[in-house]
Amino acid sequence: MLGFSNHPKYEVFLFGVFLAMHLVTLSGHFSIVVVTLVEPTLHTPMYFFLRNLSSIEIFYTLVIVPKMLANFLARSRKVSLPACATQMYFFIALGTSECFLLAVMAYDRYVAICNPLRYPLIMNQTLCLQLLVVVCATGFVLSLGLTALIFRLPFCGSHKINHFFCDIPPVLFLACSDTHTDEILVLVACVMALLVPFLLILVSYVFIANSILKIKCAQGRKKAFSTCAAHLVVAVLHYGCAIFIYIRPKASYSLEQDKVVSLIYTNVTPMLYPMIYSLRNKEVKGALRKSLLQIRKSLCTFGRGKKTAKDNMGDSNATVVTEFILLGISDYPRAQMVMFVAFLVFYILTLFSNSLLIVLIILSPLLHTPMYFFLCNLSFLDVFYTTSSIPQMLVNCFFRRPTISYTQCITEMYVSLFLGIAECFLLAVMAYDRFAAICNPLHYTVIMSWKVCLQLAASSWGSALVMTLIPRLVQPTQLCGHNIINHFTCELQAFLKLACSDTRVTEIVIMFNSFIVLAVPFAFILVTYGRIAQAVLRIRSAEGRGKAFSTCGSHLVVVSIFYGSAISMYLRPQGKTISNRDKIVSLFYGAVTPMLNPLIYSLRNKDVKGAFWRMIGKKISE
């Protein structure tokens, strides 16, 4: 199975992209299945079909994607004939069932909108079950016939399937005998499974559009058309790509082009369905919020009341605050789901790439050098740095006014602060390591001995702990006014805005602390890379200079994004409020750079890629 082996340079990148898409797809569909089962208000025909669509999509992607991901990393991509036939059978069965089920869902919406008074009578529970059984039975019976038809053919000559899974067209190409009759039968089956349901969906939406035009309210019409348009776009993507692949003569096949088109209906549309059909729906989002709130209540043992008691000092404005409201972007509810998806993907990629790097460095003896020792520390730090804030931020996307207890907020704030400061010092240490390696290569092993490396790493973590304790000692104890933190997380500057006491001393201390943590390491890195650039310019080979400057340039870009965004937050006079710009800037050092670090520092590195392939080769040989 060739897959994308003709693009070996991009296979690791493609593996990461499709793994992230697969995880997003599974999490979205699992959420819909669980929520529609648990929430009684969602026990309606529409959500019954949505739940079954999500169940089909989970198995549909599991049939294709895991094998595709394995092939990105495997050197041997062999698949046995029974395994190939099994994959084709379940792919066709689940894909056909999905096509028919989408048509049934369009009919359900047609009845609900065009015959609302008779809807409960028409779409009763018995009819819904009957429609589901017919859909699944038709899909599996049709798949059995097509699979038997394909694999009764004799195969000779080349056994290379130019695709990333056992699909009908590439397997037909390997047949020795005349396949004209088989192609006609496949075409008839595809017309039944693709063209007929697609036409039924189009006709249903025409009637739905006609009913919507009769709505007097302009806002209601706009909302209804927006929903229908989103549904139609996904349907056209799914059916259009599948029709392009299957309903055309064999002579017009282009297997390279077909592989790319197949990615849409095997990876893209399954990921889009939860967002389009359900997660834009108020009832589903309400049920998700309710479920998440119940989980949070069961996990959280802290008090959740608002301002509950007067301060013992007698100040009428000072209060004991037991919880905070994290504002985030809750004033922009439409943007919340976009942010959820974007940062879920960022978080998954961050965890995957940094965890992979840690495993490679630990397992590969060739990577047991000072440079990779510090990289391992950086990846370990980034995993916990993002985990300290992003999961909470993702959960908060489902709440209008997400709350967090005082204890949880303080813990999150100082853990994130400690890890962020440790990263600032560690990046400076890594720059010094590169300076020693490039500018003093003969003395490098003496300068960067293991004892020195351990001392530098320990100093970075220890200094971070000390620098974290300083803001804690001058933290205001009296909070007054509202308990709304205008940020995604419990961020130090946003927290200080709630203090009713004079915070000038605290702000001066934090400014001084930030100068030591941010400006000093960043200046040291710039000076270090200046010296490195001088050494690189002495290299006679133009290719060597270009490669060195490319590497140093990418490092500096990431470092500049991290320090630049943090400096713009902390090394400037603070206003009375946190602006939306500040919240966006904080995402760069809190979410973007932890994702970029492994890509820039390591995954472009030949040693790391070599260790990766050796590890994969060993696993496969075992």
C-alpha cells in the first residue's frame, strides 16, 4: 500500500496533522453520542439520527485512519488479502450507511419544518428505528456484494495499491482479467448509494428553503438559511468528492489526484459533522455545559458562592471571595467554538510532539548529549505549562460565565508563572549551549560536562521557584468590587485588577521581577546569537552558512515571539483594565510557542528524525 510514500519529506508532518484531525473527530463524535444519550431533552428523532451518525463516523474513521497513520511511520506497508478485503467491506458498509442516513436526516428536517404539526405522528419512534435498520442493512448488504465482486477477480503482476487504504478503484487496477462488467456493476451500486441520496437531500432542502421563505421574521429566515447552508456545504463536500471518485469511467482515473480527494470524505467531513450538525446547536451546547458543570461540581470540593462575608478589618468594600468568573471571550459566543477547536488542535499537537521528543531522547543513546538534555527539559516543561491552563480554557468555552474557585485560581496562576519563568531561563541556557558548541567546538565537551548541565538545569528550575515566590509575597490580600477576571485563565496582571488596596508597590516589584526574568535572558540570547552569527560567517561553504542561518533564524523567531509577547504584557505601565489585545497576546506565549518549540528545535533535526525512524523500525521488526 503506497499511500503518500512518494512524499517522504512530508510524512511525519502529515502524520501529525491527520492524527490531530482523527483525535478531534473522535472526541467530537464521542461527545455527541454521550450527550444525546444522557440528556433527556435530546431524546428526539433528530438527535436519535445524529447519535447514530456519530456512531457510524467513529467506526468509519477507525477503519481507515489508524492504518493510514501507521503507514506514515512504517517502512513495510504490506497488507494481507483478507485484511484488505475486510477493510474494504467495512469502509463500503459504513460509508454507504452514512450516505443513506444523511438522506434520512434531510427527510426528518423536511418533515419538522414543512409539516411541524404532524411531525410527532410521522416521525414516531417505530418509524425512526425502521429507517435506521433499513439504512444499515442496505449498506452492509450492498458492501458484501461489492466486496465479493472485487475480490473474486484474479490479481497478478504488481501488488502495489496506489492509495492509503483498500478502495475500489485502485484495487480494480490490479486485476488481470477484463473488468468492464464489474465496473458497470460498481457504477450502478455507486449511483444507488451516492447519487440517489444526494438528489433526495437536494430536493428536501429545496422544500425546506421554500418553507423558510414564508417566515415573516427576517432574522429567523437568516438563521434558518445559515443552518441549511452549512448542512448543504458539508453534504456537497462529502457527496461531491465521493461521486467524483466512483461515478466516472475507469479511463479517467488519476490515482494521485484521487488520493487527495479521498482525504476529504475520509478525514475532513467526518471532523466537520459534529461542528456543523450539533455543536452549533443551542440544545447540544446547553447539554454539554450541563454535563461539564456536573463533572466540575463532582470534582470540585471548594465553595462556589460569590462574595460571602465581610472582611474582619471592617472595610465595607473588602470581601472574602470564594470564586471568580473568567470572562475570556464569553462576550463573543460565536467565536468560542472556533477558539475551542483551534486550541484543542494546538493542545493535542503540543502534547504529541513534546511527548514524542521526550521518548526519543530517553530511548536513543545517540541523543544523550547536552543539547538534547536541555531539549528534553524544555519539552517536559511545555507539556505541564500548557496542561496547567489550556484544559481549563477549553472547558470554559462551553460556559457563558465560567467560574473557578479561589484556591484553584491561585494554584493555576502560580504554577503557570513558575513554569513560564523556568522556560525563560532554560531558553537562555540552551542558547549558551549552542554558543559553546559553535564558537568553542574543541572545548565543548569540557565546558558542557554532565555536571555543568545538571547544575544549569537545576539553577533554571530553582531560580524560577524563587522568582515565583516574590510576587506571592506582595500579592494583595484584599479584593473588592466585582469578582470577574477579564482573561482566559487566572493571569497575574488580570488578578491584580481586582485588588482594592494600593498596588503600586506590588506593580513595581512585579516590574523588577519581570525585567530579570524576561529582559535579561532575552538580551543574553540576542548577544549569544550575535556571536554565533559571527562564527557562522567564517564558514567557507555557502550551503553550510545558509543552513546555519536558517536554523538560527527559526530559533530566533520562536524566541522573539515568546519573549516579545511576554515583555509586552509585563514590562509596560499597567492600565486599570485588561484589553482584548492583551488576552490575545498572552495566547502566543501560553499556547503557540509551546507547540512550535519541538518543531523548530528538534523535528527539523536529522539526529531526531534518524532516532525516530530507528525506533519505528525496531518496533516493526519486533
